[in-house]
Amino acid sequence: MPSLSFTAPKTVDEAIRALAGASGLAKPLAGGTDLLVQLRSGRIRPDLIVDTKGIPELIGIREENGAFVVGASTPGVMLSEHEALSHAWPGIVEGVDLIGSQQIQGRASLAGNLCNASPAADSVPAMITARVTAVIAGPNGRREGPVAAIVTGPGQTSLGKGEFIVEFRIPKPRPKQCDAYLRFIPRTEMDIAVVGCAVNVTLDASGVCTDARVSLGAVAPTQLVVDEAAQALIGHRLDDETLSKLDAAAGRACKPINDKRGTIEYRIKVAGVLARRAAAIAFERAGVR
């Protein structure tokens, strides 16, 4: 491995200056569970690594203005152990809980999982369906953007030079609103999703869906927001006809590839099955809110 520089700033401003001032490729390190593997394999060769774990602002979970605010470098285990967040958005926590082993979850973060920009990232679909917003700091100040707009392609994000995510704002659910995330993998543990699916629904008092969002992972270059699948749910109870329309809409949205973990046809089929199952869980959870 060629030599590289490393810095561990203590403030957001110090991190911005380091990232913006780098002469070559600079990479923020939120948890390192993806970055360090890529360094060892030679997949990436940064000139500078900026470790953000030492910035107090980027670690922790708080409730503020009707939202959960999660520091970008907060390890996944802290999300899993946060009772209020786990109750509000079990689907988001389910995605986080699927990132590697317990040891990995002690380091891995939402920002790292998102900005690694893998189509199969487990935490991303449920954040998309919950309409989570990322707060991004950079040389021109801070801006906010939907999580759905961060990843632009495999390994690529919309973040500019010197920019990095400092926190996520997760809106609290409305009454009768809840979510679910499921993935399919060939093994029982610690594998990469062949297909992932998040469903987020809001119901009325009679159990009819009044709002929905569906996101698929690992079936396209980026996570997909499947509006047709959401429309299949809105205005309906979860009966056989609704599930059939949801299944078909999820399959039509897929743009997968053939690889050693699954064929195009297989991924399309699994996407519909997971959409059905995730919707059933989300409806059940929302119905008891």
C-alpha cells in the first residue's frame, strides 16, 4: 500500500479544511468498516484519510423539533439500543442490524453505509422510505438534502469536494405509521443483500393505507424509490389484489444485473416477494400504533 496521510480532527471545521485542502483524493472515515477493506484490497488509493470519530458532534442520538437527530459517525449499536428510535422506526433499525456482525456494528455508521454507495447497502432503503434528511457540511457552509439524493451510482455520491455528512434528521412517525425492512441473502448471516426492500405505510382508523413509500436495494445502480408500488398500496387494505399489484410494480422497477449471487430473473422475482412480506409487516405494525 502506498503511503498516505491521516488526520483526526476534533471539530467539523477542522475536518472541512482537511478534506477541502487535500491535493489528491481525500476520504472521510466514519466507521471504517468499508474503507479499510477497500484500502487493503487496493480498490481505492486515497492521499488523505480524515477520521471523523473524534468529533463529538458526530456521535449520539437526540430528539429535536419532532425528529431524531443521529450523528453521522454514531455506531450502529447505539441505534439498535435506542428504545425510542427502535419503536418509532423498526425498519431503519432492522437495516442497521444487518450490517455485518456485532463487532462491525460497534464501528459501522449510517453515514459510512450510505456514502460507501453500494446498491446493496442495508440501512439505506428504510431511511429513504422514512424521508430521512442528511445535513451536509462543507466549505460553503451547511446544507440539507434527502438521503435518496445522496447516492448517484455505485461508489459515487452527490457530495462535493470538502463536503461530508454531519448528521441525519429522521422525522418522527405520524399516528398509525410504521415501516419494515427485509433482505434476501444466500447465507443466514453476514452477507450482502441479493435484494433488499423497505416499506413505510400510514393507515387510517379502518386500516386503509393513506400514504406509502417503497424502496428497493441491490436491483439497480442505486436504491430505487418505487412510486408505482406505493400507489398500489395507497387507498387500499392489504388484501390479495393489493399484494399482487405491489408485487408486479416492484418487479417492473428492477434494473438488476446477472452475477454469481443471482440472475436478473431471480432478483426480479425476489423483489416482488420481499415487497409483499415487508408490506405485511409494516401494515401490522402500523395497525397497532
